[in-house]
Amino acid sequence: MPITEKQLEGAVILVVFALIVCCSTYYFSSYQNKEYFIRNGDKSAGPMIVEIIGDTAYNGIYFMPEKSTVADVLKTAGNRDIGTPDKTILEMQLSTGKTIEIRSDGHLNIMEMSSTKRLLFDIPINLNKANTNDLILVPGIGKKTAEQIIQFRRVNGDFQRLEDLMKIRGIKEKKFVKLKKYFTITHNQ
């Protein structure tokens, strides 16, 4: 039985369609498995995460070995010549979650990384300094609970222990266990 012209067209369309599906599957599977280069370091470099912001081309997040100094971070970033009159700041040892701000006059400020970035990198936020907007970022804390935490601080002062969170209405032991990894306690000076 001879193949009709319509059957031939159908077979060609079917083959083309199959090729498109195969090529698409290959392309998208190789695209999803692609490893991306972390521009500002490598997580294997160390557990310390530091940010550079300010009037510089070196802005970004840097993964550094523990006990790195400000000078170490700036050197890793490629900024070898910082014109700050206070050299002691360059020798300051940093801890994870710090931000180095490079001002246009060359001076450096060391401050805490924003709560949003801290939570993104699994760095706990300070329960005694967090504002309502910071607290709302924590999974399991809504606006009402965040406001209760702020009110508790106003009335009772700083939290002395993380377990004091269970004094907030709606935070019992089961919820506390889920929340405690997001917080740290340091006292306001």
C-alpha cells in the first residue's frame, strides 16, 4: 500500500516535533544543572560572610575564612589601596554578618549587615535590636507577633535569654523551637 502525500506530511511533522521536544529537553536539563560562579568568593573559603557597600566597585558579599581582618576582606575584593587615615580599623578582626562601608572620602565604617541579608544567609538577627519589619521577615512571625515582641521589649527591657520569647502570647515551646535559630541575643549598650 503506497503512502499518501498527507501521510508523508504527517510523518515529517511528527519527526520535526519529536526533534524539537528532544532538543528542548536536552537544552533545559543542561541549563538547570549549570553551576554558577560566585563572583565574590567561594563558600568553601570559610564560614564567615561579610558585605562591602559604599562608594566602590567592590560592593558585594564575600565568603572569608574565620578571623579575617578588614584588610583581608578588602584584599580579597581587589581593593588593595584604601586611603584611610586610621590603620587600626584595617587590622580589626571581623565576624560573620558584618558590613564594611567604604565612604567616598576613603574612611571605613563597620556595621551590622541588614536583617534581610542576615536571614538570607542563615545568620541570626539580634532579638534586642530587631524592629517590626525585621521580625516580620522571620518565618512564623506575623505583624501582630512582631508588635508584641517590640512591646515586650519596651515594657521589660532587653530579652535576657532566647527562651523569653515564650513569654509572648502565641509562642509556645513548639513554635519557639522553630524560631530560635533565627535569633541571637546581644544587649544594647
